Amino acid sequence: MASKILDAGTLSLPWTTAGERPRKRAAADGSAILLIVNLGEALDLRLDERPETRAPEGRAWSLVLGTEAGEYGGEDTCRLTAAGAAELRSAGALVLRA
């Protein structure tokens, strides 16, 4: 899957492997990585509703990094909810692993 504009301020960037058609980056064990960049205001993105942000079958996303997390000097305005939504209350990025 190629990069995709999800709305006016949000970009989804699934990783690709050289020589293959664009898709989520997948390891031999089936894991994947997804980068979500929000350039706008608040974002509440239901990850399962879009093929380009859906986790591989049998897996669930976990948060690896949120640029607005307190540990990086942010105000903890980004998170991955228990319901599987990516939430950013301001511009920022999330790195997810499934």
C-alpha cells in the first residue's frame, strides 16, 4: 500500500520493502510497522476502518513512539486507544507496530 492522504492534515506512510509493490512493512514473523503523521489539529483515526491503516490479520497495533508523549517533552496529546483508534490532540506523529 502506498502513502495515502487520510484527510487535509493527516498522512499514512506504510513502510515498503525494496523491489516489492508498496505495502506495510512486514517481517518474516508477520509483524508490521505504520507511521501516522498528523499535520493538522485533532485527529481521531479508527485504524480498522481503512485498509491502509489496518493491522495484519491476527495482530493488533501497539504504540512504539508518539512524538507528543511527555517523555519527549510533549503534553501527552497522542495515544493508541484500547478500541484501536489513533488519537492526536495536535500536530504530531505515531509509530505503531503490529
